[in-house]
Amino acid sequence: MPLSADMPSIPEDLRMAAEASDAEIEGALSGLIPAPDKPYSPKVLGALAKAITEVAKLMQIDLKPEPYTQPAEALEPEVVRFLAMVDAASKDYGAPLPVALEDIRGDKELMVIAAHLTNLAKDAAFNDFLNMPLPEEGMDEEGMETEVEVKVKPGKGEEMGEEEDFDFASRMKPRR
């Protein structure tokens, strides 16, 4: 496993659920990046792992990249998972990856992505973006309360009359 994280001590059932969820996500992403034209270089894979590690730190995820010693025929599932996560975050930020994940064909594309991730890791505004609190329900992204006003327009042939005050309580008086 080229990327590993220090996991806090959590109950066994939660750890197993997290691992099952990770496996499901990795399975769904497995076909996202096609097989390379030729095996990925260990040097390029190391640079990519280092760049992912730098961005993960901004997300308060402490990854420990293990060195690549030989070429690889495919990216490790956890590398693909982190690339997909960073891809989504960078798109939301407005600085998408320069190469779509499904367009990766070899070392050249991985190096371009690694350079972009390294620049994002140094971008203070990206760091602020990643650590921005999520809006609460009923609040917009600027923290302002959102109001929804619904106006009903009369349909064809219908007229909007004036509202009448109706004293419902007066109708409830007992009859004599």
C-alpha cells in the first residue's frame, strides 16, 4: 500500500464498516482510470504520492507515502480514491485538475497532475476553502439565512380577489 494513514483507535465494528465503505468506493472507481500505455515509472508514482500527501495534509489527513521500487501496471486503489477526492475538491474550488482522471494514459499525465496538486497544496486560498465550515441547514454559503417566498399567480380564467377577514370564532358561538 503506497499511501497509508495513521488511524485513530476506533471500535472494531466502526473500523470494519469504514474498510467496507472504502472497498466499495475503490471498487466503483476501479475502472475510472484506464490501464497505462506502458507501466508507470516508480519516480513518477513517488512524485504523485508526495503531492497527494501534501494536499491531504490540508484536509487534516496524515498520509505516509511508501516508496515505489518498481514500475506499476495500474494505480493503487487508494491512490485512485484520493485522486477522485482531490479532483472533486479542486473542481469545487475552481481549479480543476488539468487532466481528467479518465484521460490518464501514462507518466506524462501523472506528472502534470502531481505539479498541479503541489501548487494547490501551497495555495492558501485552497487551504481556506477546504477548511471552510459547511453551511448549516437553512443557511446559504455566506452564512445568511435563506428565505423562500412563494407567490401564487392566478391561472387562466381565475381571478385573485381581495382577502377577506373572517372571524371564525364568531361562528362558534352557540345558537339560541
